[in-house]
Amino acid sequence: MTSIDRKRPVVLVAIDWYLPAYRAGGPIRSIANLVAALGEDIDFRIVCGNRDLGGSQDLPIQTGIWHAMGPATIQYWHPSDWTSTQWRRILEEVQPDRLYLNSLYSGPFSRLPWKVARSMGVPTTLAPRGMLGKGALSIKPWRKRAWLKVQQLTGHYADITWHASTEQERREIQRWFPKADIRVALNLPVPFDPLPLPEDDGTLHLLSIGRVHPIKNYALGTALAKALAEEGRKVHYRIVGPIEDPAVAESLQQSAIGFTLELLGPSPPSEIRQFFGGAHLILVPSFNENYGHAVAEAVASGRPVIVSDQTVWSSMTPGDTVSCQPLQLNAWIEAAHGLLNLSSADVIRQSEDTYHQCLLDPQHLEAQRTLFLP
């Protein structure tokens, strides 16, 4: 048992993976940033699995007990604990003011705790984390659409509150659940802390952060790298993230003609910042991004970024260092030329303006806070 501090609302967070796991990327960073920003106001209790995404080895942490991590406490569960009995036990122990789910399809950390919480009358909020986006639904579409149709017909999610990270995601939720109770609150970013530009070694350094998967569309990134190299530049393109699709990785390697491509695999959050520090330009060519953590982290690091027009950034008004472009090579080449011609001072100034206008203004913080406060 752990004592409950009723001076703050208690929110029980269910998520498949959490720190020190990092391979799942965006959802982990979303919760970590949320805890960092609101941990003084809200008592976050996090329950997660004890392995990293795709890993077979347990994290070096004792399971089934509470661990303090900053202002939050975390309990890691072995797969044998992913049961209705365990969820009922933890809900009775913690007595949360709200359960917060961070996946739509996860059995052990979304559908199962929701089933138990619903039977107990525990108020619950679900963040689908982009899983209802067009790009996400294009992966295994028949299975996902059939499951969603069943949820529509049964009304299984009729009495849940939805957290949409953007207005775009609100529309995606409403498409499947027209009567849904939806709260919109943009994900919270890392602090603004611009990095100095890398030393001039005669090479243009490009960077993408994210899993190697068809939805990330890194083929456009390699096409841009090749086009810039053909202009007489020496180009080095790094992609940092788990290789979830070996066929995509092999195709990218085969396309690396005239420039250097590195697929570096996953990296813990503590090391991601060094990759931004070594880059001149960040590329986010995804077919779908619910939020775009790589864009936000580029802005916070003072780096220019080209991002697909299939993301929420197309509905914002960022400064000149965030260029939202259609997924066409000529558009990306032109955008790269413009961004690389910006002075260092302009990049820092525009990035800071974008950070405060698009990522962390008082309205964004208050919207997140009201997701959980009574």
C-alpha cells in the first residue's frame, strides 16, 4: 500500500511503456513532459509494463512496488500481472480521482483497465495518441476499422472522456464517436534551451528522430539528402529510432547514393539532445503525426525543421524556422534552401517565438491542467 496525498488530485496513468523505457517514443515523452509541468499540482501514479517496446529483457527495476521518479510514482508490472484482478486491486488501493489511458488498442493498458474502471465507476480519460489518424488507420486498416465499428455499435466508449492533442485529432475522434465528450489540450514540450550550431566540418548534417516504419516516410528524407548532395554538398543524414520494419531500413540503405546515411537505432532521451546539437536541419516527413515531438524538440533546441503538411503544425502559425510542406521533393528542396540560409540569430529568435506561441503559452498549460482537476 502507498499513502494517498489528498492535497492534490490523484491521477492513475496507464501506459504500456514508461521511463527508463524509451523505444516507444512520443507517448512516453508526452507523459514525462506532463509530469514535469504539472507534478506539483497533480499526484500522478503511473502503472506500466516492465519491458521496453520490442524488448524481451525486463527493465532493471523491481516490479509490483511504487518507485519515486521526480514528482510522480511509478509501478512496473510483469506480463503475468496484466489481469483484471490486478487492475481492480490497484484502483481500490490508489482510489484515483481519474484514470488516464494512453492508447486506444492496447489490451493490458487500455481496454482492460477501462473495463474494470467502468464497472467501478472510476472517471476515465482516454488519449488515443494519434491512433485514429488517417495515416495510422492505413496500417492494418480492415482489422482496426472493424474493431472501431464494433465499439460504435456497442457504445463501449459512450461514457469515457477523450483527450485530443489537437483540433485535428478532435475531428478524428468525432468521426468514429460523434457524441463523444472531447477535451482538447496540446501536449506539453521540453523546456526551450537552444543549442549552438555544430562546428563547420564541411558537411551538411540532416536528422530525423523516430521509429523506422512506413508511416514515417523516410524515403522522402533520403530523396532530399540525395538532391542536396547532387548540388555539390557533402551530406550526412542520421535517423535515430527503433528499426521496426527491416524491409524499410534495407530500402533506405539502398537509396543512400551520393550521401552518407546512418540508421542509429533507438537512443535514450538523455542522449537525444546531442543529436539535435549535431544537426543543421531536422526532417519530419511522416504521413501522419498526432503531435510531432521531433518538431517540438527541434524548436526547443533552436533548430530549423521541415515537417510534412500531414501534421497538426499545418494548422498552427509557427515562425520561419518551421516549414510545413506537402510531401513533394521539389517543395522540400526549396524549403531546405530557405532554412539553411537563415542566420543563426534568426533561427534562435524565430524558434523562441514559435515555442511560446505554439507550444507553451498559458492557454496550453491550463488546458492540460483542466483535463485532470475537478
